[in-house]
Amino acid sequence: MAVAGRSVPVPAHQPLGRWLRESPAGLVALALLIGAGAGLGAIAFRWLIDGGTRLFSGHADYSIAGGEAHPWLPALGPWFLLLVPVLAGLIYGPLVYRFAPEARGHGVPEVMYAVAERGGRIPVQVSGVKALASALCIGAGGSVGREGPIVQIGSALGSGLGRLARLPESRLRVLVACGAAGGIAATFNAPLAGPFFAMELLLRDFAMESFGAVVLASVTASVVGRAAFGDVAFLDLPAFSLRSPVEYLLFIGLGIVIGACGTLFTRVLYWVEDACDWAWRGPEWLRPAAGGLLLGGLLLLLPQMYGVGYPVLQHAVSGDYLFGFLLLLLAGKILATALTIGIGGSGGVFAPSLFIGAMGGTAFGIVVNALLPGMTAGAGVYGLVGMGAAFAGAAGAPITAVIVLFELTGEYSIILPLMTAIVIATLTGRALSRDTIYTLKLRRRGIDLDRRPASGGLAGGTVAAAMEALPAPLPGHTGLAEAAHALGVSQRGILPVVGADGGYHGCVTARAVTEALAGDPAARGTVDDLAELPPLLTRESSLTEALAALADAQGTGLPVLSAPSGDRRMVGWVTHQSILNALHPAREQKGTPEP
């Protein structure tokens, strides 16, 4: 087996399964295999969407066809738009309902849930069902994107392969992220965006081993994708540049406005879904077909909403639309995407958020061009930056937004205003809603990915029940050599520090003192110089909070303070052992050692 240009042999004494489960090289091999599979899956998925679009509309992309008739049904004129969402719904509705209910909707929340709560386990049939359902939905006019489906398709591939190799949950989660990253990288020709999407939204950390595997999968998928689609930027846009430093203030305003639009998109999406749930009383498998009549009516009025809509987006950023029409397209996309998801369609929300940002940003640019002529760049610059701002405001993923927009457009000249607007849009989105467009779907089901796990007796318990005697504190003027001796005798690794008035100054750790003395054994500093403020605990703090604080601390315990602010005094000490004793008093009485 060749990995990164060199041979990685499987040891003769080590079975293949164990090598895959435990060896770093085994993880590399699986990442490469999943990347290749995700790349091939992206090619097949794009082919399915293109084929479905040509079948149902008779055009390569009907969003710019201007309401033309279907070449096979010229007598119907544009009225065929009322029929094709219904026909597609009659096919993919029963398919999803019978074989993979997870394939309904925009897909990414289901993957996030699988990674966080199910150890990375995704039913293997999800890949095929999601690909077919999404291709039918988008090809028949569903106003959704293809990134959600490709994330779910690639993730299901990674999960299936990992379970086949009987990998532990920690590695299975990484393989799920590898599949997601590979799918994004191949379908958008974005080898950087894939890993950051997977790490920021799915794994939600940047551990070195997992990041390396995800990057390898992304690169492999990109190579496969470029072999089919070529190595070109996803959007073909004219060159852009800024005209004045004053524009950075305008981009701050753009971030606020478009960040709010991203949050509005999230709210409308779930409002419409709730309305569809309330209104529909028939069988779920029939819901996409019945709702397809509403979607068809909207497409008849605004055919630019047909499918993903990237050509319309490109026309907007290129300056081909007027202010009023841009606002109409923005509102239409929000409603069309919400309706597509609400009736049970299958597709992503990433592309619609880019579309919304492009319309809103370009409209914003037209306004500032009129108010400050000669000092502002073309409206298309604001539309381009608005694309990233809308996604950041909706998804709360600023790193991914910056990388994705840079790779999709190839426009490095706008990286500074892009970063400015995206950060402001992210802050705006968080100020308006605690949830993102992805996490809100899970929270509505009672799933909070940000909660700290609580178990058994921890629920409702407070630190007051687990306090033990406070160890002798060190005066702030204590020298480092004396402090090292005191810390060694205590065997705690951490001791509190008090000032001359007895006030709490923080804690000093054995590690900090050792590092200070390592450079100069005769160092004359004091513990006051090294005192740090660990996470604050009071009597009223929960045991769950105490355990979280202890997990981050560098010693074996933490002080308990009288109040969170004001005149804070140390009233006790809490350790893992004292919490265990509080939960199991009999263990303390019998002297049972901590497990």
C-alpha cells in the first residue's frame, strides 16, 4: 500500500483489521479510500442532478431560461412547472419514507447528530436514497443546494466503511468527517473548504490526527473531482477591487444587514416547515407531491427560483439586475427554499444562503454606489462579500465562510473586506439567535449539541455538598523555592494564594513554579507573580460545572469562593474525590478507593 509517496507495509504479525483500527497508517489508508469514494460520489451526484434537470425542464439550467416551454411539451408553455415538482414528489416521497427518513430535509443536522450522539453511525442506505431523492427534487425545481446531500452521502460512505472495519467511535467520527469533507471538496472544487466545513461544523474541533485525515480525504476527492470537472473556479466572475479605505466601514454595515438576513432565512425556513406540518393531514409519503403544486405555482411566478440557481447568482453579482428585482429574488429564494424543505423535499441550505447574500449584498452595493459615487467599488463586490456574510450569519461558521468564498470565486483581492463582513455577520447572527440554521433543527427535537453531559447523581447536586477542608494557602510574598517545597509536600499540584489582607489572589500550580525555576534555580520571583485565576466555583455551582472546571485545571482541586463577585473569600476546596464521596457517601465511610 502506498501512502504519501512511500510504502506503508502491514506488519505480518498484525491482522489487517487491527492495523486499520489502531495504526495511524490505517487511518490514513481509510481516509484516502473514503476521499476517492466521496469524489466518485460527487461526480455521480452532479450527473444525476444534471440528468434530472434536463429530464424535467428540458434545459441544462432552467433558472435562466426565462419561463420557456419544455421542448418535449411545447403546447403547455411554462405551465409544465406546475406538474414536474408533483411528478418528482411522487417518486422520491415514497422512496425517502420507506427506506431512509434521514434523507429528508437539508441533511447536515442529521450528520451533526450522528457524530455527536450516535458515535458516527449513519445507516448505509442513506447514501443512495439521499442521492436519488435530492437529484429528483433539485432537477424538478426544488430551490435547494447540493452541499447538504453530498455531505450526507459522503458521511454515510465514511460511516459504512468504518463500521465494516469495526473502528472505535473516536475513529468512526473522523471517517464521517472525511466523507463530508471529500464530498464538499469534489463537488465545489474546494479542497480547503471541505476540511474546514467538516472540522468546524461536524467534529467541532481541530485535533491534529483528525485534521490530517480529513485533509487527506479532501485532497483525494479534489483530485478525483478535477479529473471530471476540471480545475476552474466554481463561479466565473469579473475582477473586483476596492476604491477607498472608507469602504471597510460600509462592509461592517453590510455584515450587520446580511447577517440579519441569514438569521431571517433560518426563522422563515422553520416557520414554513411548522406551517406545512400543521396543514398536512395526509400520509407523509404523499406530502412532497401535494406540496409540489405550491412549489410549482411559485416557480411559475418566479422561474429564477428553479433548482440551485448559480447562473442567476452570477448575473446578479455581475450587475445585470436592478435594485427592486434583487430584493424580489432575495425574498423569493427564502420562500422557495423554505417551501421546498417544508413539503418534504431533499437538498441543502448552503447554496440558498449564498444566493440570498448575493442578492442582498448587490442591492446594498447599489445603494452605497448611489450615495457615495466614486468612493465605492462596484455593487458586485458587495454581492460577493454578502455571499459569505449570509452563510456566516445563518450557519455561525466564519472560518468555513471565508475559505469557501475564496475558493468558489478565486478572488483574493476581497479577502480583507470578506473577513470583516463575515465576522460582523457571525456576531450579528449570534446576537439575534442562539441557534444556527443547522443546530435549530436539532434543538427543536430536544437535542442540544452544546450541553455538557450530566449523569445520575450529578443532576441537581451543588458544590456545597462536596466541599472539603481548604489546604493551607500560600502568602503572595512566598518565594518560588519555598513554594516548590510546599507544593511537593501537599501533593496537590495546586495551592491557593492570598494577599497580605487575606484576600484571594488566585492559585499557583506546581507546573508554573517548576517552569520558572527551570530557567533560573535562584529565581527571586514570588507566587503572586505566577498566580492564575482558575474557573470560579461557589457553593451554588453545580457538580457538573465543578467537574468541567476540574477537567480544565492543572492540579487536583480548586477553591470554592463565597461569592462570584465582590468580597470573595475561600470557604472550601473541591476535588474529584470529594465529588465522588458526595455522590456515594458509603464509599467514603468504607474507605473504598477512587476507581
